[in-house]
Amino acid sequence: MMINREDMLELTRRMTLSRTSITRVAGCYMDGAGEIDGTFNTNFLNLSSAERKKNLAMAKTVPFSRTNEQLRSYRFGADSRGPGSMWQLLMAMKSCGLKNDALMDTFYELVGEKYERRGPCAVFVFHDRYDVPVKAADKVRLGESEEVYEYLICTISPLVGEYEPGKPECGFLFPAFTDRSADPEQAAIFFAEDKRHSVTPFSLFT
């Protein structure tokens, strides 16, 4: 399924210091072998202005990337949405707003097992709630909220310094934002272009 660029731009336009509604950011740092070397979990508004700006830029990388090239749709089949699946874990992480450290640790461990890396990396997960406004046929905003789109953005970045993530090389948006509505059977998966190394975020979900 193709991703609508306008849907993604609608999300990225809100990713500024004055407009963001991101509630929480959690993450971990991993060594080259996939072992966890520290974690964090904090209210997004507790970050300094400089840190919020830096984190927003990272989160924005995913929906703002080249649609249907760097950002592609991935559908979870019925057999991949059962007990113990990554889909079930992501749904639980979303529902608790990233506040359950046990769920987050399980997610980091799965990333450490499945993600193809080339060195130490940082895994950041953002939680957001967006009151999707009703729009008329001519796309003029009517001001009322149509639904609350609750979602996660995950980025995986190589470390460029001690606990300092570089530009994201991989990530995802879950659930997908399709026709301005949540689509829990799909995710939008991001991967940066790099001819030196093939990263395959799809392996995280299999």
C-alpha cells in the first residue's frame, strides 16, 4: 500500500517546539553486540528547550523522509499479530504511553536481537497524541476533533559520541496514519540510504 505524503506532512507540521504534543520519550544505548548500555524514560516537557528541539528533529526524520522510497508501508499479517508478537508489544507500549519500563526493556532486547548493526547505536521511542481535526472537502480545517491518533515513532541512530545519537538510519511510525486515521494493521518503516551497509528494519517485525 502506498503512503500518502500529505498524511505525513500533516504530522511533521506539528513537530515544532510551539506545536508539539509529544508526551514522552524513552530509549536505550547499545554497544556493537546489541547489549544494552543504559536506558532513559522521561516526560518530553521535562527536557530542556535545546534537548526538545534535538529530539523533535530526530522524530521528524521518520515521517518527513521521502515517501514510498525511504518510508514504506509494512502490513502485519494475522499470523504476526498474536500473543508474544512485536505487534502486540507495540500496541501495549502505545497504550501505556511508554510508562511501563518492563515493556520498554523487552522492546530494547528484541531490537538488540534482530537489528542488523555496524556499531554502537541509540534507540529512541516517542509517544504522541494528535487530535485530528475535521476537514471539509476543500481541505479547509473546520476546527473540531475527528479522532485522537495515538502513535509511536522509533528511531535507531549510530552513536557519534558518548551517548550522543547521530542521524537516524532506521525507524518506524506505528500505527500507520492512513487517510488521516490510525491503521493498526500497518506501520510506516523508515530506512536511510546508505550504499555501504544494508539495514533492514523489516526484520524487527518478523
